[in-house]
Amino acid sequence: MQHDVKQGLEKAAEGGKFAPSGWVAAVGLAERWLARAERVDALLEGLPSGLTGQERARAQHLFYGVVRWSSRLEAALAGLMTHSPRTKVRAVLLVAGFELLEQEKGGGVAAKVIHHAVERAKTVASAKEAGLVNAVLRKLAPRLAEKPADLATELAHPEWLVARWTTQYGAEATRKLLEWNQQPAPVYARWRTGAPVPGFLAPTKWPGFFEVKAGHWDEVRRLANEGALYLQDPSTRLCIGLLAPQPGETILDACAAPGGKSLFIADTMQTGKVIALDAPAEPGQPDIRLVRLKENLARAPHGVAVAQVEADLARVGTVFYRNLNLPDSYDAVLLDAPCSNTGVMRHRIDVKWRLQDGDFARHADHQLELLHAAAHLVKPGGRLVYSTCSIDAAENEGVIKAFFASRAGGAWQVARSVRAYPWAEGHDGAGAFLLQRS
């Protein structure tokens, strides 16, 4: 699959005298997203290798803009064409439409955007289709300048999700959340060493975390490869803070891939042992998350022993761990459970289009199952942190309430909890609950 994605995008980037360009690559990404509904992260992994760093960034920016604003763009395009064009031409219209929407917000000149799009369209489509692009974009520009009457269309989110959030958070907070989701996400780095922090990393209000400004990606890549920093959102500090790893402890990260939190635990401990467990990939399907988990564990401090285990937490018992010569009970367990990702939609930009209303109950059932499995692996007097990157109550307080309503809940108490809402905290959303075993 990964080879197919890259091959398709390289073909899309072959656009005559303008190739390779980020704009043409963005059209290729949008075309494949429209045609196959492929995951955004998988598509980005296959960007053409011939693009410069600047053009890669431009391709991602334009493509992300299309995905973020797709419903707003499609609504504005509705009725402007007698017949639906082929997918590539629709991708051209969406990329140019996002540019028009972005220029409108910034007070730019629509004519320049349209001219640029038409000239590029000549290299990836036919002359007749380029003429169609010209005609449609001239009609599209004034439509995008108009403010839609409803919030879901204005800020490009599914109506049912806007309604759900309005019920939970109220109208004002929901608008803030939607506006937050539609903005490009800053890049943050957690500094891992005692060496001086480079000046191009901007301090933040969260100790140990720095904002990575544009223009220094070569240095950032080098420092990441050397293990001096790890690209990570400040919200990750919340569950690690509740877990409070101590030197010499043995800790299980129960849903570990891609390993950023496992590494954070190891960095906090400096000595001890971290077991990083996650479900294996589907047969015949490589899982880049497990590859990155292995890479991240290799960067752990020398005083921390690490082990990577591929298994489904809910499907294995204590015997499984003993057979691997691993502990069957732990000082602390982190369960950063799979969830709806509603707190990280700045990063997971296609989640809102894939998510269905029934997914919240489905996730909560699975999370509760995992929580019961994790609880069995905590020593008496030990700690269990349940966390999600969801802001939905069903996946946070709802799961904790269900756990304490079960027989197993009698041996536990909630010591602390924290909820982070993006529009209030200024970073990704999350929920985290520290459970203490009697």
C-alpha cells in the first residue's frame, strides 16, 4: 500500500515545467483522498522524494487545507458545474478553492490565485479542463467570501458533531473548538538532555516544551536523530505527570505505539524498567507505529531497561507475561487508550470526516475492557493512569464511572484527574485519571 501511494503521488507530481512542485503534489494528495478515502497520514508518508523541504511543506499545507475545509468548499462548489468533473479536476478546484478561502481571510487577490491554478491545471489536466477550472473558480471566489448561515458549514465540521459538542460545551465553547481545529497546528518539541537549548526553539509556558519555528528543520531533524529532542505536544505531560514515574520502578505502557509516552516515562525515571506493549499489526500489513515504537525505545536513557511486546492487552493474561520472563504485576501502568481523537483534530485532520456518532459508545466499551485488563496488572498499592486524547465525556468520565460500578472498582479510588480542552489550554485536548489500588 505504501509503495502504491508513493508511486501514485510521484505520477501526480509529474506536471511539466512546473514539476516538482508542492502545489501539484497537493493536487495528487487530494485526488487520492477523494478517490479512495485513504488516511491522511498514510498519504503524507508517500510524498514524492524529489520535493524540496519548502515544497513538501507547501504540499502538506495545501492538502491539509483541503481536508480541513472540504465541506465548506464542496458546499460552495455545489451547482457551479452541470456535470461532475473527473477526480483530478475536482482536486484542482479544491486546492485552488482553499487558496481562495485562505486569501479571503488574509485580504489577498483572488485573480492571482485563479491565474496560478489555471496555469498549473494545464500541466495536470487538459486545456479544456483548465478552461473549466478558470470558469468555476471565478464563480467560486465570491461564494467563498460569503459567510455561511450555519456554524457547521462556516467552520467545516459535520452537523451531528457540532450538535453533540454544543450539547456538551455550549455554543460559545463549541465555536472556539471549531475555530481551534481549523488552524494549522504548531510543532512542539520536548527537550530531553541537560545541554543548552538552541535559540531557535521558542520557550512555552509548559516546562520542558518548546515551539519549533519554521526555517530550522534540518537542525531539528538532526537533534531528533541524536535523541536531544522529541517532537511531542505539551498535552502528553498530563498523563505522565499523574503517573509520576519514580527511579527504579517497573512500569507498563499498555498501549504504547508509537512510543512517545514510553520514552517520556523512561526520561522521567532515568533508572528502572519500561515494558511497552501494543497490539500487533494485521497479517501482511506493516505498521509504521510499531517501527517507531522500536526506534523510540532505542533512545531511552541507559539506566532504563526497555522491552517491546506485541500483544493485545485485553487478550492476554498474567501467564503470557511470565512466559516472556516479564513481570506480571507493575508499580504503575499507563493506559493511553485508543479513542475518537476529538482532542487532537488539529493534527488528525481527517478524523472528523471518518468519525460516526456510534463510535463514541464503541470506543467507550473497548476502553472499559482495556481498563479492566490493565487493572489486573497493577501491584497492590500501585498506580494506574487511564488517559485519552478525547474531549468527549463518554470516553473519559463515562468509562471511569462504569469501571467503578463494576466489582473490580471496589479495590480502587480516583486520586486525581485532569481534563484539557484545547480552546482553554492552548494545546491538544486530553483526559487523564490517576487510579490508586488499595
